[in-house]
Amino acid sequence: QSISNTIWSYATVGHSSPELFEAAAEEAIKKINSFKPQAMCNMLWSYATVSHNSPKLFDTVAEEAIMKVHAFKSQEISNMLWSYATVGH
């Protein structure tokens, strides 16, 4: 969750740091199975908000979300879909 929170903080203030976002994506991919739905959604929202597409991250989150779909709230699903649409993924 700390990866997600850090990226969310950068995106919330509108600061895109490509190097940071790529490094965070690499770490998140390794640990995605420990991410809760909220953290996955926040992560994707952050990337979409700063227009930073990370195809491997978005693919990995999609695979994990399918396995955890029953745990998602409707707002989380909506935010996730918005993120995919916004980055054109």
C-alpha cells in the first residue's frame, strides 16, 4: 500500500516523475498479489491522472483484479475503468 500511497500523493499534486512512476510500477508488479482493491484502484488512478501509461502494470492489475473481482466495491470498479479509458489501455 505504501507504493500506491506514494504514487497517489505525486498524482494528487499533479507532479509526474517518469522515473519514479516506472520504478513504482516495477515494484507494484512484483507485489501485486498483496494489493487490496483500493490500492490497485489508487495506483491506476494515479497513473491515469498524470497521463503515464505503464502497459505492463495495467495488464498485471487487470489479471489480479479478475481474481479479486468479488472484493471490489462498485466505485472502485468505476475508477479502475476510468483509468484504463483515460490512458487508452
